[in-house]
Amino acid sequence: MLEELKREAYEANIALPQQGLINLTFGNASAIDRDRGIFAIKPSGVDYDELTPEQMVLVDLEGNQVEGDLRPSSDTPTHRRLFLAFASIGGVVHTHSTRATSFAQAGREIPIFGTTHADYFYGDIPVTRKMTHTEISGGEYEWETGNVIVERFAELDSADFPAVLVNRHAPFTWGKTVAKAVEVAVAVECIADMALSSLQLEPNLPIIEEALLNKHFKRKHGPGAYYGQTGSC
């Protein structure tokens, strides 16, 4: 089972550069086995062209490395914090995709202008507050990154908003599986690209009408969903 977990994490990681979401080694993906409380994540700094399933590092929810000769991603504490906070998610993805990261660096939410956005999110893609000097310099930066994300979701449903922009940093996405988290990461970059283009065309563009938002989001999510085939999402 853990070999399969490593394979899932590996496939998600190599999908990131294939989808144009990664430059150099900036980014990572993780997949969790909830029954065992163990997740697999990319090793730190390893080039995607050289990555293998066997190199995936296994870490438990207490932060202990339980398998692997390489150091796990430096973002591992952030992934662990999200797995602890959002019990329904099965995978986390972190990228520095260009347009979504531009919104993050500007400290701006991605406004919901159209139905493509509404197919994935029940509103603007949220952004965290800026991290404090103590949070950045106190020795647990990556864990504190997770904390500011969790803080931002105090009144948000992680299923309705499966991504966040970390202020001055970049996006994190999640889903029921790590493959779904990769899909959301692709969608976030696409949505960011369209939002920037829309703002260039119409700087005062209002957000989508509530009826259209509700229709597009709820036809794909929740008990009344009817998009796709039985068992799909």
C-alpha cells in the first residue's frame, strides 16, 4: 500500500512540470494514507527529470520521517499542517505557477469573474494575511505558513475553496486525492490568467452574478450535483 502511495505522489509531482506549473524545482506534491497517518512527498531539491517513485519520502503526521534516504521537501511541515487541519483531503500541491503567484505576491485574492472559476470555487480564491517577522524568523517558518492558511480558513470550507494564495509567496491546492489537487492547481493558474486578462479589458469588471455562481458551483459540488457520470466529480 505504501508503494502505491509513493507512486501516486510521484505521478502528481512529475505532472506539475508537464502542466507548466513548475520552474526549476519550485514546487511539490504529497499524498496521504489516512488509515496509517503517513504521507508521501517529493524529496527536497531533486530535479523533476531525475525523480523516481522510490525517492518519495514517507512522513507521519507527527513529522517523523519513516522511510526514505533523502530529506523531504522543505515545505513538508506546511503539507502536514494542512493534512491535520483538513481531514477530508487526500493530497496537497504547492506550485509557483506564474500568474497565480503574481496574485499571491501582490497580496490579492483572485476575483471570481466567470463560470470557469465557479466550476471550482464558491467565490474568490482567498489570500492569507502577511506573515509576521516572528513567524518568518522564529525557526518554524514552513509550519507557520500552514498556520496562516488554517487561520484564513477559520470561516471557509476547504471543500468550497480548494486552494489558497499565501501572501508574498505562492498557491497551495488540495483535493480528495493528490491527482485532484494537481487538477485544481492547473485550474488556479488558468483562472488567474483569465482574471488578469479580464482586468486588462475591463479594470472595473464586477464579480460574477450570484445566480450564475450558484448554478455552476452547485451543479458540480454537493448533494444536488449532476455534472458528469455517476461517481465522478
